[in-house]
Amino acid sequence: EEYKKITSTYEQPQVTKKNTLIQVTTRSFTKEELTWWNQYHQDISDLRENHIYSIRSLYLNKKRFVLKDTDLRFGYYYEPGYWKIYRPTLGKDDKWFPNNVPIYMLDGKDNIKNCKTAFINKSKKDMMVIKKIFPCSVGVQNEGIACFTKENVEYFKSNSERQILSFDSDVPGVKSSQQI
């Protein structure tokens, strides 16, 4: 009964993100970048299908952002003009900077249609890996609860009979899984 009382009064937190203009120029993937993606069984066709690009130069609010040539750097592109820059070899505070993608945006949303089970992954990369063996797979922007808007939850429920959450087994992943 206490659970029902809590969930009936719960309101989704309103998350506002500073609006940042992100512009990039792309380049061909380097051998090192393709080797990095290959460890996750992703090739150039997978990267293209998922709108992932190698970044030559990056601009934040029309000012050049310096990137080291030694860093791996990828751009995840989302319609209509959002970018999430992924630098996997940097520390946790820098690997996802910059990013102007709304927290509620889903990766692979079209994969979840008329599914018996929807597999909800914590990231685009996880979705891409799982999709190789389980096509009804989608990715959220992070392990937080904010991506589970009423619209997204309704979408999952109306396009699948059941949903499986696939977050990390660390403390933040487990905590978020329990909340959701």
C-alpha cells in the first residue's frame, strides 16, 4: 500500500539542459577508432547505420573546442541537429562532453515495434551490441529515471508485451533500476 501511495504522487522531475550549439566537421574513421569499435563487434556499416561519426573539429557556440589528436572522439548525431560527443579514453567528467541531446531521446526507438519483449539498454553502444542478437533493443541517454517520460513509457508499453531493463550492476545502475 505504501508503494502505491508513493507512486501515485510521484511526478517526473523537470530537467532543463543549457542550450549549447554544437557543430562538427567529420573525418574518415582512423584505424585505431575502427579497432576500438571492433572490440564491441561494430564495423563501419554499424557506425553509419547508427549515425556515429569520427570528429575532425568541434565548435561549441561557434568557438573552436580543442581536441587532442591522440584522443578517440566520436559524434553521435540525432535529428534535428543534436550531438553527443563521446571521448571514451578520457575520464568520466570529460568523456561525454559536450552534449546537447535531450535526456528523453531514445536510440533505436524504431526497433521497438510489435515486440514481445523490449530490451532497454543504458546506452547507444549497449543497444548496438545487444541488437546483434536481440533486435527489439533500444538505448536511453543514461541510467537515470529522467529518460522515462510518460511518452516513452507509454511507447514501450504499447509496442511490447514486457520490458527488460539492462543497466550496469554497479551502485548507480542498480539504484536507477530499482527506482524505475
